Amino acid sequence: MKEFMDRDFLLETPTARQLYHDWAAALPVADYHCHISPREIAEDRRFDNLAEIWLGGAGPDGVCSGDHYKWRLMRSNGVSEDYVTGSQPPFARFLKFVEALELAIGNPMVHWCNLELRQFFGYDQPLTPRTAQACWDFCNDKLRHDPALTVRGILRKANVAMIGTTDDPADSLEWHAKLAADPTLPVKVYPSFRPDRALNLHLPGFAAYMDRLAASAGRQRLDSVEQVCAALTQRLEFFAGLGCRASDHGLDSVPFRPCSMEQADAAYHRALEGKPLTREEREGYQTTLLLHLGRAYRRLDMVMQLHYSCLRNVNERMFSRLGPDTGFDMIAQNACGGAVAGLLSALDKADACPRTILYSLNPADNPLLDTLLGCFQSGEIPGKIQHGSAWWFNDTKNGMEEQLRSLASLGVLGNFVGMLTDSRSFLSYARHDYFRRIFCNLIGGWVENGEYPNHPDALRRIVEGVCFRNAARFFRL
């Protein structure tokens, strides 16, 4: 029987172990998409205990923030919400999470948590209810006193070279400005442009948000879609001035329904007035903005990321209580592959298609995306159109392997830009190590099985490319 999560965890063959230990393990991390706070990096926050850094909760303003992966696990174990996001004592909350974790055999959370404890704290005992108190005391002492366990210390320990946060177009980016001016910062931190609220004209709060967007662009109001596009461009150029490398779109389903500007304006004004919209009206407006933004991303040399097939906030009672991004989302089934192709084709025809990463939350879309990629590649850069890493509910050993196998079968795996955290937790950088072990084990198995030649130069180029160098090239590090 193998020891639990030993040095060669997940590395099943000699070749896999060589690929990981010799080439993958020590590479820097390019975390090109995440949700961590630039303010906490700027202020070099120090967390008080494991519950604070792992579970978070509702702040004094009533807004919930924390790791919703862990919250879901606790709820699935029947834990009261008062322990999940509420006001129970920190150790009591931590213990409830550990009790749930012990039953979560097969869930990557078991691996993630134990990797985090080992990588950042040097705590090498399995986390169980029996070790919870010792782990709590040991790690909390380090969190409170170890200079290597402030936010910036954690980033240094994880060897992070680049972070792409997720930022609203109307954001002042004041914390990014402070980071850009800080010569002591150990990592490049860039804003990423997330214009979802400007596209989602069918959701509550749209009119109020457009007033906020107008104000951020120095306008009293936005009276037309043309003015909306101009305001978004102005804000995008402001983001570019602070190093923005990418946009990101969180879409339920990717639309492609070209319409006239008059039709887009009509839908826009109906939304401002709070009137209901047809699907055709909504998608026409959204397509107009996506095409405009795609052209702007290309002009400003930014990557366009499209995340789709998530059904969000499905528990209305809990959404009204806790708000979005609190663990009440699920995989959706959307037949929008043709729309994604239509969007890219329209941009490509105008010589305006930016470097693009596509993510579907539905793993059934893996082959669809991998065949779509080959239709829009170009000589500008290897892998101009990317199938993004296994995302969210697919961020598991099986999910990563399925995404990697599909991409390898239908594309060029060696050009893949690799892993991201997509997380709100600073300790989540251990997931890059998890991905690297899984990746090296997969391709090492192919070599051992005689499916790929044992050519060290080629293998090293593939491993270093997928684990860091491809992302560095793609995001212009």
C-alpha cells in the first residue's frame, strides 16, 4: 500500500516522476485568471486562522466572500449555514469542515487541502477530526507570526510570476495602481476586464449599473448602444494602461445573433425601462457588444476569455440571503457551439479575432471545443484559440484528464496554456502542483506505453510549455 500523498503522489511511472521532479515542479506559476483581492495583495494581509483563510464568511457589510468549494462540501454534509458562512466560532467552523472532508473520499478537496497544508505550512499529517486541533494550533501560529505567511509571502512560496484578477469595467483600479507603483511586489498583478454586467441587460440592476458605467467614463448617462460601446472602450483602454492582459466573460450561453444598431438600441432602451425582453432582443444586443469588444481586444493585444454553460444562483432563497458566488450554481446544458463558431468567424472575417480561450462548464463539450479550435488557428502564435483548463466542477483528477485527453486527441497538447486557479483563496496555488502531477502522470504513461517516443528534449519542451512557458508567451509576460 502506498503512503498517503507521498513525494510521488499521483506519479505512477518512472517517466512521470522524472517529468514532474526534473522539469515541472520548480516552474513559476502564471495564474492568468482568478478572483483574489488586489487590495489584500497591496496591503499584504495577514490572516488570523485557518477558518479565516479557508472559509471566510460574511463581512461587516454583509457581503459573503470565501471558498465556495468548501462551503458546498459542508452543506453536503448537513452542516448548518451558521457554521458555513455564519458567525459560529472559528475553530467550530473549521472542525465542521474537517468532519465533512473526512467523508469526501474521491473529492479533490481532500488532495487540495492536504497539499496546501504541506506546501505552505510544512504540516505533513493527514487532516482529520483527530488531527484537527493539532493542525489548527500549528498552522495558526505560523499564520500569525511567520513572515513567509502574509499574502505576499504565500505568493513567493508558490513561485507565482503573474496574477490576472477579475475586475468590473467601472472599477477605479486604485489597488492595481498601488501595486503597479510598488517596487517591492514579488509578482506581476494585472487587472482583467469583466464586462458581464454591461452585457446582461435582462438581469435586475442593469439600469443602475449603466449609470455607474457612465460615471466611470465621465459621462452623465449612456443614451445609446454606440455610447455604451464607447464607454466600454474608454474603460478598456484605462485597464490597458495598468497592464491588463485579458478580458473575461461569464456567460450562461454564448450568443451570436447579429442585428442592426437600431434593433440593439431598441432592446437597450426596453431594458433601461425595466420592460421584458425576448431572447432575440437580448442576444442581438449582446452580440453587438461582443463583436465590438472582440475588435477592441484585438487592437489592444488582449486575450478574450469566454466562460459558459453555468446555471447560476439556482437556489433563490439562498441567493436572496447570501448573494452571488456563494456555492449555488450548477452545470448547464447549452447547444451554443455554433454560436461560438459564428462569433469567432465574424471576427476572423474582419481580421479582428483576438487570442481566445474557451471554457465550457459542461464536460460533454470537450470534443466540440477541441474541433472548433482547429477552425480558427493562425500563424500569429501557436494555439491562438485555446480550450481552457478543466474549469470549476471539472477541476478534478478525472475532469483534468478528460480535458487533456480530448485536447491531445484533437489538437496540439504541447501548445496548451495550462492551469489556472479561478479561486478566491490565496492558498489555492497548490492546485497548480496538483495539475502538474496529473499532467506529468498522463503523458509519462503514454511514453511508458510506447505511445510517444522517449525523447527528453521534446518532453521537456512539452512539460515546461504546458506548465508555464505557453501561458507566459500567450499573456506577454
